[in-house]
Amino acid sequence: MKIFRRLWVFPLFAIVLVTLGSGCASTDSKSGEEKNPPPIPLPEGVALKKDKDIQGVWLSPDFSFKGYDSLYVAKTVFHAVERPNEVKMREWAMPQVQMQEIEVFRNTGLFKIVTADTNQVQVGGRNLRLENTIIDYEKGGGAARYWAGIYGAGQPVIKIRGLMYDGDKLVFIYEARRSGDSGTSRMFGGFMGDDTVQQNDIHDLSVDLAGFIKRTAESK
């Protein structure tokens, strides 16, 4: 009985070590120092409310997503901890946010044009502009996911704050965070690349955001 208990304790101890280590894995670096920028405050008077699939949303009073000709999605800005060992993944993730949101927003049918090209925005038309900022980021680690990914260890982290404008007027804000949220990432994340897990997270985030926008438009 004592032998059985010892055999059970060892793998549990290993999981604990991996879990604890995964929290600092992405901050470990042989050279360079991480940069930790100050947080960006929300605009004055804005209070985010939780939605079914998104951690925080805010809508300007009487605003509706309906009736617009185009939605322009700007290049993603990075304003989170910059770790030296995450440079390549950061550079990969930033355009992924823009590309996946454009693809998913087009499928809503709400806008005639969804684009990253300002030349496609109709001059004099009713146009929206979405500016995304990554405010929390970790690339994750496959080894930690292999041992304890089901508990969240080693999962990539991405949190985005998006501000949408009609001209100069702020009309919509969202904040959404994903960290290996799919069942596949939790169960089989140890066999998946960091980029694959995070790509799934960005896609899931984009789908949820587009769903909120469409649902809100149809309710007004």
C-alpha cells in the first residue's frame, strides 16, 4: 500500500514541477531583458461588461453595427511584456489577429467590405475602423503542455483589446483572452506546436467577437 502511494506521488510531483515551471518558462532567456510596458487605461467613462463569450465589451449608447459600408481592421499593435525568447512568435501572432478577424468578419455579411487596405475604404461612405492591441501575451511551451496541459500548463496566452471608431468617435470596445481554450489543445497540446495552439485561440476569439457583433446588430 505504501509502495502504491509512492508511485502515485511521483507523477503528481512531476506535474506540479512542470506547472510551476511553465509559469516562468516564457520569461527565461539566455540573453537580453524583458520589457514590461505600463498598462493602457481604458478611456474615461468606459466600463466593460462580460458577454457570453467575451470577457469584456462596451458599446456607445444607441450605436448599431448595421448600415455601414466597410470595416477597416488596422495592423495589430503589441503592448504587453516583451520577452527575448518570444520575438518570432510575437511577430507571427500580430498579423494573425488582423487576418483571422477579417476572414471571420466577412462571413457575417454585415459589411460590404472588410479589409486591411485603406484604399478599399469608400470615401464619404459609412465606415468603421477597428484598432487591436495585444495587452497580454505568452508563447507557451510544448513540454509543459505534454505533462499538464489539461490543467493549463504551457498553454499560450493572448489577450486583445480592440477599439472601434466611426470617424473620430469611439463606438465599441472589447477585451478577449484565450489560453489553449479548445479541448484539443488541452488534451493533445503536447503534440501541437505553440503556433498551432495559438492560431486556434485567435480563430476562436475572432469567431466569438464576430458572433457578438452580428448578434448585437440583429437585436437593434
